[in-house]
Amino acid sequence: MNKTEYKNFGLSSAVLHIMAMIFMLLDHTWATVLSYNWMTCVGRIAFPIFAFMIVEGFNHTKNLKKYMLRMLVFAVISEIPFNLMYGGQLFYPVHQNVLWTFLLALAGLWLMEKAKSKNKIWLTILVCFIVCVLGTILGYALFVDYYGCGILTVFVFYFFNRDREENIVSRLWKKSKYQRIIWTLVCFVGQFICLYYINVEILGGFYYDINIFGMNFELVQQSLALLALIPIWLYQGKQGYHAKWFQYFNYAFYPVHCLILALIAMYA
């Protein structure tokens, strides 16, 4: 497969959004109205894709303030539908919707970009460390969806971004003839290791006993989130379909599907 064929085979941003929304819908449907376990297993794939797309949005937006304001507006709109779906009540303070997770992550990305613009490696590393620690603490303290692990997941895709010309981590990498190939491999490995640690070692949770060729293994359900790396790695930076209505559909889908599932669960 030559380079052109590979790019044509790659997924677009629009396709990734649609995939993530379908996976999220399956997961939330399992949590509210149906009890097919495979639905939540497939649903594990949704969040890493959304986290990756947040970084893509941050990198390509022409107006970060408008991007964050739009995220804030829909986070507020989504709160009651999310509360009804997740807690069955209008006010549910112990768990906030995922858009707050992404809003905190975007604030962290903005701070790290500000530090990087100073062109001082030591300052960049220090700020990145502080932002990661504070982001994790705030994620747990504010009870946002996926807690601090959700914010860290966004940061993973920011640090290990194979398409970024001046990535914070890549600036420490010695330039050479094969840097692009090497950096891409570093990003793939870095994403896999970090997501494994976040989902398996930190989040953990429910696991399945499986038997392969007479040998018993434990499969952590949350580890299925690593399957999201397959479509993410197939992404080639193409925006794909990007009509204005589709952009707002992607935002509106979250509160609307939460509200519909909540109403079905309450009255069906």
C-alpha cells in the first residue's frame, strides 16, 4: 500500500465522531434501559476517541475562546439530562457530565501551550507537571465523568501527538533523517502504555475470567478502551464532512440522547 492509498484508507474526523457517538449510545443504553453486557464492553471505546478529538479540536480551532465557550454552554445544557439519566434526579452533585471533564482538560491544554510559547524547556516541563497534577486533583474533587483519569487521557493524546510539528515532547527528541517515523512509533507506544496504565491499573473495575488454550486469564473490562487506538491510529487528519448543522449535532447529541434515555428509563 503506497502513501496515497494509506491516506485514502484513513478515517476522517467526522467518521471518528460518529463512531464515538454510537459507542457512547450503546454504553448509556446498557446503563439505563437494557442489560446486554456486550453493549458496555463496546462502549469502553467511546471515551478515548472523544478525548483524542478534543485535542484535535484544540490544535485546529481558529478561536479557542469560542471553542471553550461552546463547550461550557453545552456542559450546562447537558447537566440536567445527565443527572436524570445517571442519578434519576434533577440535582445529582456526586457526578458531573463529561463535557466538564473536557472543559477542564482544555484549560490545561491552554496553560501548557502558554508555557511552551516561552521557549524554555524547563518551564514547559514544570508547567506540564503541575497542570497534570492539578488536573487530576480537580477531576476527582469536582466529580467530573471519568474523574482525573479522563483529564489525563486528554493530556496523553496532547503529549503523544504524531501530527504536531512542535509537540512538547517531540522538542526534546533529537532531530534526524528518520525522526518522523521514530516519533510516530514513540507516539503509538506512548499512547498504548499510558492508556493501559490509566484504564487497567488506575480505573480497573469489573473483569472477566477467560480461558484460551487451557490457560486462564483475567480481562479487565475497562481495558477494552484500548481498542479505541485502532480507529485513532487510522485517522489521517482529514476533517471529512463538516457542515455547520453536523458540528452542532455532535454537541446536541449528548444532552438529547441522555434526556431520551432518562425518559425511557423512567416511564417505559
